[in-house]
Amino acid sequence: KSLEFLREIGVLNTVRSVDAGFLLEGAKTDLRLILDLEPDRMIIGVTARSWLDISAQELYQNALSETINYVIERYNAFVVIIPQVTATLFNDDDRIVSRAILTKIVRKDCVHLLEAVYDHHQIKSIYDNLDVMIGTRFHSVIFALTSYVPAIAIEYEHKTTGIMSDLGLEKWVIKIEEVSGSLLIAMVDDLMKQAAEYELYLRGTLPDYVEEAKQAIELTREAYEASLGR
């Protein structure tokens, strides 16, 4: 959509590329060891953000809380709520929303909210440890996918559907304005049934897509060298 828009307004020296987030590699973090979890305990990651007006935001947060309560009871999952963005500027700090979600969790012993501020390599390594991802921040979904973690993406901007469709994963997207506990839980149940197939698909699809992301490096180098007259 961005490329089409640029061309519509006359910016023609553009090429389509792949999000650089697909190239990020993480440090090594053993989340199970840190949280003292059994080797076979399912870990589900969740990211949330502030985006909607007050009433709609509360419905969205309630849907996430309801879903977290459900996966704990239904799948004996341990849920890690991950602050993808912790920017104090303009109060864009996912920990604020995450704390509100946490207040409505029944079994708080089965949930952990990460409160620290992580750099990009550390945050990527956290997603490496997950079994399933329910992500609103789309780069949290990207980081999970590149770790071959089946993910559900909650869309707040068109880039979510754009990239998920690019990967053939559009069925795993739900718009943030449409999120409800029942819809999200149904999607989680579907994902659980197809988790092995989903992971296998990612392992077959992601390597080539990651290679496409590397093309931006070469394009940037060529453009820079051309600007120097080389």
C-alpha cells in the first residue's frame, strides 16, 4: 500500500523491500530458566499497546485478559506479557497497558509481566523462547515468526495485514477494533490445532523471505555509492 501511494503522488524512484526486522538476531536468553518453568510447559507471549479511545481500549484489553485466563486453564500455559515498546516519550510504554491487563488475570502465578527495559537483541531473544505468540505490536510478531513461533497478529495499521498476507498468513490476523474474547479464543484454539503445521510452514517460508530483506542493504549501498559518483 505504501508503494502504491508513493507512485500515486509521483514518487517513482521506489522499490518494494522487506521489513528489516526480519534480519534481527537475538542474544541467548533461557526464559524457562529465568522463570523456573518445566521443560514441557507451554509458554505463550502477549504484546499489547494503547491505541483506541477509552471504551474501545477497555474492550480490547478485556479480550486479552479473557484470552490469557482461557489459555492458562485450557492449555496449562504460562503467559509472558512482553513490553515491546517502553518509550516514556508521549507515554508510549506498553507496560502501562500490560499492568491493566494483568489486574484481570485470575491465576497470576501463571503470568509474568516483564518490567525491565530491553535492547533490541534482548527483546528478540525473548521471543525465541515462546511456543505461541499473540501480538499487537507487529515487530513482536515478526520477531516471533523468525523464531518459527506460530503467531496471531492483532492489526492496528495496514502493515500488519500487508506483511502477513505477503507471507500467506493472513488468516491469523484480527483487527484491533474487532477483537473480542470469543473471537480471539476461537482463533487461539484453531492455532493450537494447527501449530505443528504452522511451524513447518514458517520453516519452509521464512528463510527465503529473510533473504529478500537483505536486498535492502545492497540497494542502499548502491544508492549511496551512486550519490558519491562511484
